[in-house]
Amino acid sequence: MTDNETRPQDAELEAELAGVPEDLKESGAAGHDTELAALRESLEVAKQDVLYAKAETQNVRRRMEKDIADARAYAATSFARDILSVADNLARALETIPADLREDDKFKNLVTGLEATGREIEKVFGNHGISRIAAKGMPLDPHQHQAMMEVPSAEHEPGTVVQELQAGYTIKDRLLRPAMVVVAKKPD
């Protein structure tokens, strides 16, 4: 192709520019550059917006997955709190049965049944991740124990749990109910 021959694209461009004054022809190239730069900037902004939207979508998905897992793991929390009082009452009932009645033939089967029920409750608690909080002899932990009283004690370190008034429980890694305890303090 020689200099005198024009390419088809050049011919189209010349036809478009035929009616355009010379001063606008020169500013058109600069205008195209400015327009191109603005479009590139818009494209970068749009890419950033897409990346932020993808990140936000991932965060929302992770939060939803965590919420679903928590809902499954802790769905029985309210029911478990309610059933704890039943377990407490059963334990109290077993504790109040005198030793002579435990050996009596008339009550022996009743006591055996109550003890079996207590074991079954503990087994079900274990199956659902509900465990009893260690209290007696342990240092007071305000995240697990609720101190109800302090008693002077020379044989225990101050701040040590000396008596458990009500058992505390956790469900998985969350506190279900704090243990209500009596704590030792220095004797006066």
C-alpha cells in the first residue's frame, strides 16, 4: 500500500471529519484522550466496587454459616435451662431419702428407679453437650460461679469454693447456668 492509497478505516475517519472545522479536529484527539482517561477511571472504580461487593457477599455468607451452626449447636439452650430445675429436684429428692429407707424392700425399687432416672438425665445432658461445672474446692471463677455467701475458713484459701448450693452447667462452650456457691474468706 502506498502513501497515496488510504486504508478503509482512514477513509471512514476522513469522511466523518470532513464537515468538522480544523480547530475542532485538533482538539478532538485531546478530547478522546480525556474521555478515554475518564472511562478508564470509571472502569477502575467499577472494578473496586465489584471487589468490595464480592468481599461483602463472602462476609455475609460466613456470618450466615456461623449463625446457622450456632443455631444448631445452641437450639436446645432454653429447653436445657428449663430441664435443669427438673434435674435439681430429682437430685434433691434422692439426697433426702434416708439410708434406712434405701434398704427397705418397699422403697428399694423406687430409689433404684429414681437413681436410674438421674443417670439417664446425666447421659442425655452429655449427649447434647451439657456438662456440669466443677465448683467445690476450686477457686472462685466469676465466669462460672456465682458467690452467694462468704464464710470464714482457716482450712481453705480465701476465694475457694467450699460449698455448692446449686450446680452450674455449660452447653458446649457457653454458660448455661452459673454454679451458686459459698466461698471461703479469711477468718476474722
